[in-house]
Amino acid sequence: MELSEHIKTANVEDVTLRRPFHPALRGTLCVTSHHLLFSDRKDEASWQLLILLKNIDAIEKSVENLFGYPRAMGSSGTITIKCKDLLVLQLEIPGMEECLNIASSIEALSSLESVTEMYPFFYRPSHLTLNGPWGLSSTEQYYKQTERLWDRWRVSTVNSDYSVCPSYPSAVIVPREVDDDKLIRSARFRQGGRFPVLSYCHHRNGMVIMRSSQPLTGANKKRCKEDELLLQAVIDGSELGYIIDLRSAQQAQQARMTGGGFESKSFYSHWKRIHRHHERGKIVQESLIKLVEACSDPSHSVDRWLSKLENSKWLSHVHSALSTAGLVVECVERDGHSVLVHGSEGTDNTLLVSSLAQLILDPASRTVTGFLCLLEREWIQAGHPFQQRCAHSAYSHARLKQECPIFLLLLDCVWQVWRQFPLALEFSEALLLRLAQEVYASNYGTFLCNSEQERCAAGVKENTHCLFQSLLRPDIEEQYLNPLYEPTDLAIWPSVHPQSLQLWTGLFLRWTEYAQNMEEAREEVWSIVKEHHEQAGPDRTNNTLSTHCDTLTPFENLMDELTIL
Amino acid sequence: MEHIITPKVEYVKLLNRYPEKKSVLGTLYLTATHLIYVEQTNNTRKETWVLHHHIMSVEKLPLTAHGCPLLIRCKTFQLLHLLFQRERDCQDVYQSLLRLFQPEEELYAFLYNPQQNEEDRRQGWEFINVANDFSRMGLSNDYWEISHLNKDYEICSTYPSVLGLPKNVSVATVTGSAKFRSRGRLPVLSYFHKDTKAAICRCSQPLSGLTSRCVEDEQMLQAISQANPNCPYIYVVDTRPKLNAMANRAAGKGYENEDNYSNIRFQFQGIENIHVMRNSLQKLLEVCSMKSPSMSDYLTGLENSGWLRHIKSVMDAGMFLAKAVCEERASVLVHCSDGWDRTAQVCSLSCILLDPYYRTIKGLMVLIEKEWISFGHKFSHRCGHLDTDPKEVSPVFTQFLECVWQLSEQFPCVFEFNERYLIEIHNQVYACQYGNFIGNCQKERLEIRLHEKTFSLWPHLLKNQHLYRNPLYRRSLECTVLRPSTLPLHFKFWCGMYNYYDRGMHPKQSVLDQLLSLTQKQVEGERTMTELQRVRGVVGVVDFVRVERYLTDMTLSPSHPFTSTIHCAFTKGQTQSLTHGLDW
């Protein structure tokens, strides 16, 4: 079935559009295969609203005059559109039939299943070409750039046909002394074949963060020699490594009943296991739904708001993610040990914790390019199932399947870090908001599919444009940069006291007047910085910057944060 | 000082909030004005200074294996947990502090001398003049006039001597209305809005009881109504919950009966009384000092404290006033019970919403001087300056400051001052270092000759205004009336105030400092920078000023062990290393 066959009514005139905090507009509504287009009626300087149908999370329709009076009699309908980026719109459409047609087109076209029918495969802007490399970096390039790895680590292409681990990229970094056969055996011992691979090597001390899925020890405590050797090779001569298991000890025990398990002390004697409970899947998705619902609660009771905020548990998830990331950083940076992070599948919380730890540890991941590379490496290449996780957002009434806003949670955590270290990140909140939008509905192919294998099969790299490249080319837009950025080499260790964590108003109150006030403040910051640069002249020195180095708390002084981990 | 049993105790531990962090041994000093704790490790010397007046309570905790603990809670929300090795020392310090922090007389301000001469002192007190604010609003005019009827405080003892009254209102009406109002606090002008000609007036509750009425009071309200050509009615806002107001009727007080007054629209606002607010803050502070709460513990505790609910109720009432004035062009008369707590909160907040002037550094001083100090907010009682009835203590003024902070969070570009200004004012209210917040009303201050014996805070704040500047401040014209959202989710916990001393909870880098230092250039042009400031940048300025202030403090106790050290270091220009270790 062609996409256009879903469209019974393509154009409606005299539609009224209502948006929060804007006057209502009248104009023409148009449905295409991938977009909803509204343009107001003025001929010149007309204002247009273009919404990707995929951005639409839920649609509610109410029709007056159900008895089929003709349009002239004034039958009309209202469609409420709730987008995945949390925008809510209302369209008043004259004509009941038109209204129902539009609604059914939106319903059908906003939930396309086939990847190649999605808009990124049709998006052809004139300033971009499809030839040339896709993405920012590859495993091989990352290896080449990281000199510290050359001695003890190698790039393995054991997964080049995705047969060892379907969700891993074709190339991974593993200890030099472990050969591909051992990797294959280790993969068989790990859920989904996600054997331990290198995620990050700390530039200061060479300690590493590894990630994997849970070992398949099962009820009768199976073991795998090769898996043990692999981990042994990771810590090499040093005394101890830490396994951060993102489940409670009890959950890990229970996992054995269903074939999963954990690394037992007796077989992995040089590894110390620490359990940290993290919620996953449906529970986190429901948190998002509850939080968004609470944010739009019209009641004026503070008690009700606080109780709903608490009940949503969203900030608790933010708290756990940052706490565990802090724990990983503590092991790597302060104690000088390598760490293996895993939960069950190793595709969600594992990536969340390992990427946050890198942001805290590694100055390189705090630049725009560095951060996008981090996302590419730790989320896209590492096989976070974006298509499943981001099929729906906070408004959908559809039954939940695999949805889970773990990536949104990551962006929230990054925002919390930015709030506490407002000078340490090169990018701005606007970049995080852009990513929060793109991950659910995009012109670009970056967040399509669930793994590199699927992207390969669908021809994503050949037929779509890469978001990250486009963000960086030719020059990154000013709005995505932090005007106050000052690189620092220190670990930026966020406080995880509940008082230190806040609701991410930029995201959750994005479409309110409040956001406009904040925008004003941002513009003001920019103008102060620019004015200062002009005054300082072209040869501005780092004088002003250096005075603030000591305001950054070195990590030694942050020890008191750790006691609540 | 005869209260100080032991001026120095060695080997005292200052326990950290987080037990695992090593606490080192230090020395505790008691001076006439401060408690000072000094920690010396290798080359760093860390000093913690606490003003006696800032202490709220001192509590001896049960003996532990490690020593005798003493818990000191401060009105600035600082918490000091000291551990003594000898029970005797602990007892001595405890006894001394009990006498020092709740003096029966002799507040710090009467001793404090910022090395100004009498002329400076006089000018300092004249710096903020409430009468000038009346002229700024355009008084006297066709509708309102400045009256000196209360010059001897005979009509109302807790009101200022200068009042704004409707033009041509008779003396009989004024005195009659005063007699019908609790403590004689008759309806008078708080703020006149030039554009709409609408006024905000304040008073106390009427002595209406169940049936009483008063012709003069009715005439008074009529006069207020007639002073506004743009609206035929006035709002009468009782800021109390309806239940409380009704309970007062039984005691011969109460609220206006709409039938007796022509063209009034009566409205309750539901702000709770001082006792509820005191208990709410108590609960909030318990949440703040929880050892390692989970996110749920914290949010549930925050909810149960009710604190943000109360803040919102004050804000809602302030919004109601501002809306009536700017949208309906209607005048408003506000009262609570005595008209010096909730009424002060609501009137001053609506002034800030309506008039950009009060959002400036100087404007806020004027507003506090006008609505709080001169209209008889009982600072001495509410802040517990002297050893008074604990039931009189209540964080009413703190709530006002917090409402301003909540507004500044929603509107980052409309206030000339930053958060530190609000916190500094809060600290000064309790510090009693300057005379402004001593006493309960103008008459009382006159009687104790405050202006001759103490200094005014405002010139001191103005001198340091570069610290309190908001670099994002835009004097934009369109945004004259603030219309904040009062959705509950906009009311945030003020970590910067209630957890001020838990630096670990605060952002590790400050946008404010960064922007202040970027804009410092302009300030530099106007000021000659000292050597010290150039070295230390903005941070240094803070320390410099504080050191300067404390130096003057020190002159009170020449026997103090540090006087010579600091003076010595100061004169040699080594203040940088010294201040570095200070923990303010």
C-alpha cells in the first residue's frame, strides 16, 4: 500500500490552530505522507507550522454534529495533537468528514512500522549530499586516536557479520591477549552475545570502563573459562577490578532462574561486585508518562504537585543514574581500578551509566564533537534499540511494548551536570533539547533502527543523512554552544543530594511562557560574553578564565559527596 | 565579658555532615560577638565565624564514646556540630553561649562601630526616606495627600508618623476609623499606581465582632474608593483563611460586612498565621538536615512541611492585588489580623510585581523600609532578637524574601540584584549589627534613640552593590508589570538559602561569578581597584569586604587573639593567603 493511499483528504481550508500561549490562527491544513503542514492565510510572510507525523504521539478527536449534517450546516471537529516533543496542539476543522479523514491519516501515517518508509529516506535537502562517510567516527578511528590503547588492546572484527553479537557493531575493542575464539565463547556465555568490550580508557591512569550484558550462569551456576580469562586480561597485573551490577543483589539472584546471573566471587576472584538497583523498561516509561501528566496538571495545589512529582519517580531515576555514574568514576579516577558495568541486556542502563561516567571523567567528551562522538559510540554503535525504545513518548495510549525513555534520562542527567558545572560543557541546553526531539522524530537517519546490523540491512547509511554530521557542518549553530565554556581537565563530579537535582524545566516546560523568559536570559548571557570579547580585542588572553580555575572543586574535595552513593 | 566562662577551648572537633569525612581537631574561641572555630592543618588555616546573634539554639547532646557533642543551630540555617573532649569544656561553652546568644539587652548594633563619624551616621540614616517614595509615586495629588496626623503616634502607635491618606478626609473620619481597627491600624496608603490611579491600602482587622459597625470606618473606605476615578468599587482583601477570620469575630474583631460598606468586594486569601509558618519552617529545616535522604524522602518531606504551599499562598495574594490594580484599575484594601505580618508580605510583593523601581537594589531597600520597618513589622519579636516569647518568632520576612527569589527564578532579567543580596539582607536582619531591624515600630525606635546609637545597613549594602548586581538585568520597558505563573511546579526549594552552608549541594561553578567577572571591566572603570582585588578578582572582593568588616568588629575586643594577626597580615597585603582559608 502506498503511503499516499492513507490520505483521503489532503487539504482543508479555514482550520483554526491553537497553541499554548499563542493567539489562535486560521489557515490551511495539509497532510502529506510524512508531514502535517499548517499555513496561515496571509499571502506574504505567511507563517507555517510543519510537524513530522512521526512526532505525533497521540491524537484525540471530538466531532460535533455526528448526524452527518452537511458542512454548510456548521458541523466541525476538533483534533488534539500531542507530540512526542511534548507540544500539544488543537486543530478545529470545519466539516466532520474532513476532520475524521485527517485524523485517520495521521493515525496511520504516524505509526509506520517499516524503516525505509520513514521520512529520513525521503529527506533530501539541497545543502547535503548522500555521498561520503556517514557518522563521525568508527571503532577503528577511536582506537587509532587513543594511544593509550595500542599496547594492551586491539580491534577485533570477530563480529564483522554480526553473527557473534547481533546488537554489537562490526568492530569492538578487546584485550590484545584474548583471541577471537575466546571472544566467541564468551559471547555465548553472555545474554544477546554482548561479551565484555571496552567502553572507555581513562587518559590519566589507563584504567578502563568495560560493558557487557549479564553472564548466563543459570540456576546451576555454569561458568565459562574464556569469559573469566577475558576479564582477567582486562585488569592484567593489577589487583582488583569492580563489577557494577545495575540490579539489586536479589534481582541478580532471581535472574539465575531465567538463565541469567552474575559473576560469582569464586570464579572471578579479582573482581569485586557491587550492586546498584536501577529501574528499567516499563517502569521508567511510566515515570515519564506520570511526570508529563503532573506537569500539565491544572490544579493549583503545591502538595498535589510535589506528591505527583515524587510519585512519578523520574527524579529518583536521575538520582540513581548519576549516583552510579559517580561510583564508577570513584573506582576509576580515585581508586585507580578498572570497571565492568552491566545490568541484564546491557543495552539501556549500562549505556546510561557508562556514558555518564565518561562525561564526568573525560574532558574530551564535554566538547560538542566529543559529546556527539560519545553518543554515537556508546548509544548508536553500541546498539541501544532506539526504534523500540522511542516508538512512543509520554502521551500515547498504545499498549506499552518495548518503550523506555532511557536516552531522555541520559539527556536529563547531562543537563543536571551542566547545571552544576555551567562552564564545563562546550554545548548548551539547546543541543540537549534538539537531541530529545530528534530521537523521537527526525529528518535524519541517525536514530533509526535498533542496531548497526539493522541499519546496514536497511541501507540507512546509504540513503539517509547523519544528524551529527549535519549539526557540525559547516559550523555549529551558535545556539548549541555554551558561551561560558572553559575547558577543565578535572573530573566534574556532580552532587547527587536531592536538593542538588532539579526538574529539567527546559524540557518539561518547553512550551510555556517560562521557556521564553529563559530564552531571554540566554540571549543576555550571549550578549555579555560577546561584548566582553569585543572589549578584550582579538588577542584576548585567558586572564579572565584562569581566575576561575580555583572555583572548580577539585575531586578531592568532593569526597563528601560519595558517602551517599 | 562576664558571660564568657572560657574564651578558648582546644582539641574541639567540628563534625562534618558526612561522617566519613575526616574531621580534624581545632580550637574554639568565644569573643564578645562571635564564636570562632579554627582548624589548622599543615599550611592551611580554616576559620569558621558565627555571630552570637545568629545562633538560634544550643543543644547538648548525649555523651558519646568520642566526646561531648554540642549542636548549634543558627538563624541563618547553619548547623554546627561540635565535639569536645572534656565534658567540662562543653558545659562551659554551653553556659556561655546561652548567655551570649540571647542577650537580655545590649544588642550588637549598639556596640558596633563601622568607623564612621556622626555626620556619616546621620547621612546614612537619611539615605532611605519613605516620604521621598511618596513623591516618586506622585503624592500629593488630586486624590491622595501626605498627612502628619500621626506625628506623635497618638492615632496609631505602631504606624509611621507620616501617612498617605485620601485627600480631604476629615480628622474625625481618621480617628473614628482608627478606633474601629485593631490596635488603631486604620486604612492608609501603601502604594499609589500612577498609571491606573488605583491604590493599595493597608490596615488591621475591623472590630466588627458579630454586629458592630462604624460610620467613620465606612466613610474611610468610601473615601479610598472615591480617590480612584477609574473604578467604582474597591477590593477588601482579608489575607487570612476564612475560618480564622470568623473565629476572630467571636472575640469582637473579624472582617468587613459587605452590607455595611458601599461598593466593596470582599475576598479571603487564605495565608496561614505566624504559628503555622513557624512550624512549617521547622519541618522544612528537618528535611534540609536529613543525613542522606532518598529522592522520595526529600520530596515527601518537602511536601509535608507545607512550606512551598505557604509561599505560593503569599504569592497568590500578591498576584491578586497586582491584577486588581493593573487590570481592573481597582483600588485594594488589605488586612490580616494586626496588619503587620501577612499584610506586609502581600503589599510589598504586589509593589514588586507592579513597579520596576522596587526591583532595583535601592528600590528594595525603600520597599523594606516602607512596608516592613516603618509600618511596624515586629522585627524584634519575629526574629527573636532578645530573649522573648518563642511563640512570637516567625519567618514572615524570610517568606517575603523567598517570594522575591521565586520571582527572580521565573524572570532572570528583571531584578537589578542577585540572590546574594536577598541572602545578605536576611543575614543582616538577624545579625543586629546595624540598627534597622531592631525594635518593633517607629515609635519604639525613636524612644531608644536608635538613630543616634546605631548605624544604618543601607549605605553599607550600597557600598558593596557590585557584589549584589544581577548581570542579566535589563531595564526593559515592556515588562513593567510582572505576571508570574503560579502553577505549583514553578515553586522551587531555595537551596541557596536553607542549605546555604552545605556548599557541596550547590553548583560547583557559578554563572553569576563568571558574568560578574566579565562585566567587571565596566565597574573597574568607575572604581580604582586595589592591589588585592586585582589579584583575587570577584571572589577576592567578597573576602576583602568581609575582612574589612570583621576587622572593624575586632576593634571591640582588643584582647582577641586574632586582632594582631589579622591587622598584621592585612597591612602587609597578605590578606589573600589569610582569607583563603576562611570559611564564611
